[in-house]
Amino acid sequence: MPPKSGTHKDANSAEVILTENEPRFFTGMFSKTTVNISTRAVATYFGAGNACMLALNKTAKNAFQFWGHNTTTLNNCNAVSDSLNSSSLSVGGNATLTAPCVIAAGGVVVSSTLNLTSCKSPIQQAHYTPDPYSSLAAPTIPKNCTNPPKSGNLSPGKYCGGLSIKDTRTLNPGVYIISGGTFDMNANANITGTGVMFYLTGGATIQFNGNAQFHLTAATTTTAGGTDAGILFFSDRSQSNINQTVNGTSNSVLTGALYFPTQALTINGDYSGANGCMQVVADTITYSGNATLTSSCPGTGLTGIPTSSGASLVE
């Protein structure tokens, strides 16, 4: 039955009260009547919504954390952590997060501001959310390296030892393999690319300077042997213990999925995708930016990340 007291007096919650009469022990010399012992528990059901940010690590402390002086809004999509740690997902350091729900396989720790628009409280000890891109195949890697031109447009290919951009460039559509080194955007860089995907392998890292401007958009459809719909960044699954960092300003746009399944991702900056269409899936996520994200992204190639439905013990 729905609870008659407490914080979850609604039709999605159930209350169980167990009562039992137990014999006395030490006080039995004064009275022969039994002692009434009662315990109460409340569980609430949560339906399967969509996530737009998902940390995949199963054990890490603070696998997903919103930190800093940022204000982040998630519209119609949740923040989810698969870690079983008691501090699986945390909101602190003067951060403000507004979202329908935050969901964790472990615990949620809030020391700053968390505004929930659909859930009454964070959902903890939830079923984990599967990696939505686990079946995504790595692109074919060319044998030969591509040398970037000193000026003009860049073309898809394998860029060995990293790729450094210091000026204004347009990227032609296709897959850019960054093999080793750093994909670096200098403070004076201004790059634009539509229908592009970046695959990081050979220990490659990304380092986008906070003053650089980038307008990058993933492909909207999947092409044979080419780009995957909605995927903007994709890191080699065989390579872990790599920390990736993306800095940026409100003038920058990353439309598509940032997929780093075995790597830590730190996002600093006040940017997202066009109309909020940026999706983040990584081993661990540290987010400190002022941005709005959404799961309603028709025409971008992005699909929602279904979160698992289930029940959680709340009282």
C-alpha cells in the first residue's frame, strides 16, 4: 500500500510494516507480557527515462561529479552513475544542478544545490544503466599517416603523433583518426566541422584551450566504413588510465556524443551542443560548466540513453 507518512506518500511507493510480539528476557522477572516490536520500510518505483550523461565505472568514488561554481541544467534527461560506491555521484563545490532525476547504482552525495524536477530525491542503489554504445565498432584505421596542410581545409585521415590547430580551419566531413600525441586546439584556434567523428587511439589525448572556439557536429547518419550517426568523439576501448580534458567558452559548440568508455573525462566550460544536444558517456565524468543539455535532439543522429527502471529503498 502507499505510505501514509514520510516523504514518499504517492502511488509509486509501497510501505511495508512488520510487527511481531517477542518474549521478554531480563525484564521477564517483572512482567510476563510480550514486547511488540515493529519495523518499517518504504520502496519507490522509478520508470525508465533517458539519460544524457552517464558514468560507466562500476567501483570508483565520485565516478560522476558536478563540481565548481557551475550551473548545469538537464532538460528531459538524467545524470546517471553506474558505480556501486557510496559516493557514486556527487554534487558539490558550489555547483548547481537542475535535472529530472539523478540516478546512481551506489550512493549520491550532495553538498551544494540539487534541484530535481521529476524525482522527490536522488535515486540510489538503482540498477546500472548499460553502455548504450557497447556494440559500436571502431573505425578502420588507415596504414598511412596524413600530414596536415599549413593552411586551408583539413581532410579525414590518420593523424600520427597528434593534431595541433592554431588558426582558423574548416574540417571536411569524415573520420579523423588521432593516433598518439595530443589533439590540441590553441587559444587562437577557430575550427568548424560538420559530419565529423574523431577516433582517439595509440594513447592520444585531447586538450582544448579555454579560449579556442570550435563548432563541431557529428554525422546525422551512419555511412558504410565511415562515420557513425551522432558520435562526435570515440576513444579506443583498449586504452584506459587516460584523462581527457575539454575546455571551452560559450561561443563553442559540440553537437553529438562524447564517448570515452574506458577513460576519464573532465569538461570545463560554458558550452554544449546545438540546442543542448551534447551527450556524454565516459568511464568517469567531472563536469564544471554552465550549460543546458537535452535529450530531445531530432535530426542530429543522437538517440536517447534508456535508464533502467526498478525500485529503490528510500525510507
